[in-house]
Amino acid sequence: MSLPSSEILDYRRALEALRNGVPNRDAVKVMGCAQADIEQRFRNNLELNGEYLEKDRQVEGMLVTGDFGAGKSHVLEYLLDLASVENFVCSRVVISKETPLSDPAKLFKAAIESAQVPGLGGQAIQEIALRFNRASSDYAAFQHWCENNQEEISPLFIATLLLHERLGGDPEMVEKVVGFWSGERLPVSRIRRALKQAGVDSLYRPRNVPARELALHRCAFIARLIIGAGYKGWVLLLDEIELIGRYSLLQRAKSYAELARWMGQLKGEQYPGLITVAAITDDFDASVLDERGDWGSMRTKLEAKGREEYRTLAARAETGMKLIRRKRIPLRPPDQTNLEETYRHLKQVHATAYDWNPPALPMAEMATTRRMRSHVRAWITQWDLHRLYPEAIVRTEETRLQPSYAEDPEVGKPPEELPPED
């Protein structure tokens, strides 16, 4: 029986993604996930989220480790799909020069821009705000939290939430409010005028907030907003954390501290409703914490500066380093059974995608010391070549790439400090 053309196209997209080593939803759907322990732990965290929310606590994050090309990104994509099915809003962020882990404002903005809402397209927060059910108990609990936690988050948020409710006839202001929640700038003076226009300026007197502090408030607010809109929570997936190895000492310290915060490890700075999973290379511990000396000397170097802010940063950075050293969850390497099952499955997928009978490939190549990505790309490439050039003798060569942890002053360069939101 022939498959619909749309399904055949899905198979071809999956093969293209796997060939390039960049997993997408089609590839995950085709391949599944062989990391049963990680999947079960993640499912447990999804189930615990509501219970932790009632206790005003954040579920402890997960740090997945594996060799370069071992399948960390594939696992994150699989977990994203799993959480979406369970009605969680999901964001996946790849740490990069443009999105350094040390900058909470940029990371938050990237998380909002990449957020996927179950069953909806478009920009996540805008779509969610359009569908608020203000008569629901979820929304009432969210509103109550905003009103009663103005020591934890700026009054800007309850003020803008009130404006969103009252100014439905002013679509421009409503759009600006939602943009503010999503990370855009909105002058406090503009908020004050809108409050006066709505006749509630005596209730709230919002003030300027430093940009970095406001980013932290936004994280807490959005995690609650998502639940207030009827979703089960917010899942944040952070990929390629190992890039922080290329930062300067101070930026590495800030990044370790931020990792600890996003993972719910800092006392007094948790985001109930948020579940974080991060991925990092398995040699980061030895290459950066040990060989670079971060584990043994970072705290001493920071405290030597003699300022309280550096002592606080040193303690938080140490929490992040302990997370990398002691709480990482290694990917399970493929065994012979996994490889053979994957081979047979991919062979059938390739046959269906291109309506042909792929030849058998030498089973001797199935060495469990090689990474799964290496096997998958080699098999797909060889079948592609056999299909296009049936008479050719196909032989592939592989060069192993290793991530660099050499410091680069331009990577993780601190951004210019933004003025307060006014």
C-alpha cells in the first residue's frame, strides 16, 4: 500500500535532517528515543510540576551530558515533543554568541521567540494572551499571585495585566503590553498614562526597574502566565551549554550562576511552573572545571576582588559548577541491539521515502565505540549514493570533530548595560 505524498515528504525531511546531523521533529518522529532513563525522569518532572507549584517551588532541572554527536540535541527535541503532547509550552534555545548563557535578558528573549504553544502557531505570548479565560480558576490564581507578590516581581506586571483587561478597546496599547511581557521595552511613563486613562492610576504606581532585574521578573511572570492560561507549565530546553568554556573567567562565572538559577538551584530565585533541561558535552568537566582550573580557583579569584557582588557571584557560580560535576545525567551509549534495530528501521524508512530496495551495508561497521550520529549519517549517505549511482563502489570516510574550549574574548562578550525601562 502506497503512503500519502505528505507522509513520504515527512520521511524525506527526516532523512535530510539526520544526514545533516540536525534533528528536527520529523527526525525525532522517525527515530524515537533510546534514552529510557532520561525519558522517565523527564516524565516524572512533568507530573511533579503541579505539586511543586502548589508549594511555590520549581522542579529541579536536568543536565544531560554526552560526547559531541552522541545525540543530545536529538534527546532535547524528543523531550520537547513529549512535553507538547502533555500540554506544556516549550522553548528550545541554543547557546551562542548572540544568546550567551550569562545574559538573562537575551536568553529570556530567545526563549520567548522560540516558544511553541500546543495546538497554536504564531508568537507564543500573543497567542496565549488572545485566549485568556478570565472566568477560569487558573486565571484567577494567576491574577491573585501577581497582586500578592509585588515584592518578588515589579508592580509593572500587575499594572500591565490590569491594562490588558481594561483596555480591550485600545488594541495598540494591548499589543504594547503583550510585547512588554515578551521582552520588549515599554516606557513606564506610557504605562502610567494608560493607568490614568483606565481610571486606576491610584491603585498602582510602577517605577523603573534595571534591565537585568526586569528580565528575572519576566521569567517568573511568564511561568505563571502560562499556567494561568490553562497550560500545565513551561519547559525550557538549553542546548550547547559547553560554549561557556570559551568565555572569559568573569563571563564563565556568570554563566555557571545563571545555569544554577534556570535549573532551580538558587534559594530564593526559583520559577515555579518552569522545568529546565540542559545539554552539555561530557568532557566539559575535565577540560574546563579541572584543566582550566575553574573548580579549584574561580571562587578564590572572585572573592579576592573584595566586593560583595563578587562574593555572591562566586557562591552561585560554585552551585552551577557542582551541578555540572555531580548531577549530570549521561546519555547511554548505543549497544549492539540498539544499532541493529536502528539500522533496520532506517533501512525501511529510506526504502519507503524513495520507493526502492536499499542494499545491505557491512555489519562490521556497527562498532559500539562510534557515536550513533556517525552510524546514522554513514548509512544514509551510502544508501543515497547507491541509489543515485548504482554501479559505483561506495566508500565513506569520517573525520572526528572535537569542540574547542579555548577562550575567545568575542564569545560571551558582556552586552552594554541597558538603561531602566523608561
